[in-house]
Amino acid sequence: MTTATSVRATLNYTVDNGRPPDYYFYEPDPGVALNPPGTDLREVAIHDGWAEADRFSADREGFEIHPFVESQTTPFDHFDDDAAIKSRFYAQVIAYVQRHTGARRVEVFDHTIRKRLPADLKAQTEVQRPAVLLVHSDYTVASGPQRVRDILPAEADALLQRRVAFYNVWKPLYRRVEELPLAMCDARTHAPEDMLRMELKYRERTGEIYVMRWNPAHRWVYFPQMEADQALLLKTYDSATDGRARFMGHSAFEDPTTPPGAPKRESIEVRTMAFF
């Protein structure tokens, strides 16, 4: 086992000022008082997780890492073909999530290709978006169940009577990730009050996610030099209230050890809901 190491890097936390932070996907009226997230920049230690890779649990720390494809399965390499991703790659993601969670049913509801793009969220497309340099967790106690209702309206009432959890599967596209890696906050080290509900303002609706306020107790982990045959399993919501991880803060970050001229990060994040 190698000796654990860490880097020091800046993460974008959010100020807890008693008001929900917000982000507008349109130009708000001039009189609107904005309360943007990510304005509390903190330098933190981010620990190399490879020495502990076999120990991490999505139910405990909120994340795991595993080989993505079994040896007998042909690796998928058509990430420039959105239809092929949905018709072929989604099945591999479902098998991966079921294998590592024991879920009886898994549904994929969307995916995002992430690259180094302009950071303005208004400019992103449904399929390609920039890496998110903001400490956040994708769902809240309200938006998790609502997502089930949005995706599976006819079944939602029955499904929500039992445990449901959301998992993101994050992996490099074709080659090793050498810049903008993903950092995860060990879910055991954040307090419930560290999660701040952020409002996502669209013209026709308001959604919500969690962003996080800084807490010196947070322990951050990443897996440098991830290869394309490896994938992170990230838990972003769990309806269970029995002590297991329910939400997990994460963020891309500028790794100070990235060599000059390193290939730009290209990754895919597939979002799933799992039913137990």
C-alpha cells in the first residue's frame, strides 16, 4: 500500500448569509437582489484516495471507485454519438450501478459530457457542459422525490414508498484525466447544516440543489490520473434516513500538480435513480 498523499487546492464554497443562494438561467429584472453561490474560496487539503480505494463505500463516504467494464464486455468508445450513448452505453451504466448497489431496478435519466468550456451556465447545452467548479450536491430532500415524479409520474407514488437513491456514474471518455479532476467530500465529515439549498431560477420554474458552506471538518478525496476503464459511483440523494450517506458534496478543481500542456479533461457523467 502506498503512503497517502494530498494536494492543496482552492474550492469554491458558498457563504451562509441566511438567504438561499440562487442562480438565474435568464437575465433577471434589474431590481432583483442576487445571492450567487461559490463566492467563499477556501484552500483545502485534497487527499489521494488510491491507497484506500477498496475501502470507500457510497453508503458511508458517499462514493466508490471500481473498474467500469467487466473483462468480457466490449468497452464503449462512441461518445460523439448521443444516440449510441443512450442505446448502448446506458445499459453498461445500469449494470454497473446494480452490481455495486444491489438495486432491484435502475433507470438512467440523463447524461452530460464535461469538458473545459466557458464556465457560464447559460451557455451550456443539454449534452455538453463545463466542469463544475462549485462545491455542490445535485439533489435535496425535496428535489430528489420530485425528480422521480417528473421521470416516472405513473409509478412515482408506489416507488417512493420504498427506498430510492440517486447515483451519478463519472468516468473519463477515452483517456486518463490529467487536469480538472473531481474531488469528493467524505459524507461523514459534513454536518446537515453545511448543506445550503440553492435555487435554480428558470423562467418557467424554480429547481434546487445543495451547495455547501465551509467547515474545517470536511475531508476531501480525489483519484488522480483516473483511466478510461475506471468509474466513480457518486451518491447524490438517498431517501433512507437510517444513518447512511444521503448527500455528498463534490467539485471539480484545479490540480496544482497538473503538468503544463496536459490533455484537457473529457469525462461523462450519467445520472441514475435506483430502486430497492
